Amino acid sequence: MGSKQQKYDAEFREGAVRIVIETGKPIPEVAEDLGVHPGTLHSWVSRWRRNGSASSDRPAPAASGGRLREGERAELERLRREMNEKNKRIRELERNVTSSNSAWPCG
């Protein structure tokens, strides 16, 4: 008994990877939504991170002047937003701890 291997075109692979990278959703969740095996999507995402393309095993040429590729730039922006949100939450928690500590009598 053999397994039937599904073929996906480059546009579908790139779109699937973009969903994972840009939304930050877990690979298994996106794979289930798209009807793709999670291991397959994981390999596409790994290939994209390594080569800048989900469709090619060859590394993408480096952008001139050390500039980031479009996918790298999108990921960097997402990570910066995430970091800013977490830092804001940390400051809120610190303020809450500080204000609740001042309510305790010293003694």
C-alpha cells in the first residue's frame, strides 16, 4: 500500500508560509486549516527561513547593501510589535505591583 503524494504549486506554498510568518499562528493550526500535513508545512517554513523561498532549496540572493528581503522585513516588524506589546504589559504589571505595595502598612 503506497501513499499518494499531493503536489502544491509555488503560489500555494508561499501563501501558506506567509500565513504562518505574518499571523504567528502555530504551524499545526494553519496546516489543518489548509488541509496540509503539518510536517509538510513545517518544511516549507524552514526552507523559507533558510532560503527566503518556500519553493526553492537554493538560497535567495542577498539584497544589495545588506538590506532585508520582504519576508525578513515583515517578520522583523511583527517581532518589534510583539516586543513593544510585551514591554508595555511589563510596565503595566510593574505599576500595579508598585501601587499595591504602597497600600501595605510598613512595620
